[in-house]
Amino acid sequence: MVKNQSIQEFLDQLASSAPTPGGGGAAALLGAIGAALTSMVCNLTVDKEKYQDVEEEMKSTLRTAEDLRASLTDMIAADVEVFDRLMGSYGLPKGTDEEKTVRSEAIQVALREATDVPLNCARACAEVISVSRSAAEKGNVNVISDAGVSVMAAYGGLKSAALNVYINAGSIKDKAFSEERLAELEKIMATADKDTNDIYEIVKSKL
């Protein structure tokens, strides 16, 4: 499985001529890195006498961050799987009118899946951004820069996932489907843009 590979193996595959893993998997990985760094800040804040007042909040933030890390890590493989299904649909025979119809329908189904997978990634990255605020505002100041890296990694994952939503939604014939997904994505990004800048400045002010 992709998530069980070493970093070197994953990067070697990413750099190769193989179509997967690609940008979608990289987006999920960025989000997972962001979640992991928020967890790190929380782990270095809990059980510290200086931070007893925020102990329970940090524990709650840690649980959320770990759930998100697990979800985003699974999305690396999900991106590979949906890409393979999409390519398989394009490879279906198209010699007769019936085959063309079957192929076209299969492509559209796969495109919808290939839009929802990165949208799910974008949602999760936005949640990482949101949860990183707690670590930035109340986490151990000795590792506060890691809270800043967390939010920027998650933001990179979100913007990267968005590109995959755009490219697949643009080929979907069901315009109501694609417009609904794109509207949600724009809403997510509008909030994330402001939150990321705010959290980055919070971290910067503590350095």
C-alpha cells in the first residue's frame, strides 16, 4: 500500500513517468503532514505544568488532528484508485455505438468520483487548518513554529486538491453536479484563505 512505503519510495514514484501517485496523492500527503505537525505541538503541550489550563483543549485538538491524519493518509491511496478507474474507463472499447455509449457513461461516473475524492481531501485539509489554530494560539511556544508549518502544509494540500477538482469537474456533463461541487470548494477556500493568513500571523507574532 502507498501509505506503507518509505518516503524515498513514494518520492521516487512521484518523480517517475508513472501516472500515479500524482498531484492528488501529494495533496493528501501535505494535509496529513499538517495534521501530524498539529499533533506534535499538542503532544509537546499536554502534561506540561505551564500549560495545565489548556490541557483538555490540547487533548481534544490532538484527537481531532490524529483522526484527520488517518483520513488524509488513506486518501493518498484513494487518489491512485480513482485515477486508475478513470483511465480504465477511457480505455474501454469504442468500436460500435453501443460501446461508445457504455464508455461515455463509465467515463462520466469515474469523473464524478475523481471530483469527489479531491474535494474530500480539500474538506479534510480545511479542517486541519481550522484545528491548527488551537495549537498556534495555545500550544507550547517552544514548538510554535511547527504550528505555522502545519497550517501552511494543510493550505498547500487544500489548494493542490482544488486543482484536481477543477480539472475533473470541467469534463463532467452533469453541470448541476459540477457546479454544486465547485460552489462548495470556493466556499471552503474563501474561509481557508483568511484562516491560514490569520494563523500564520499568530505564529509569527510569537517568534
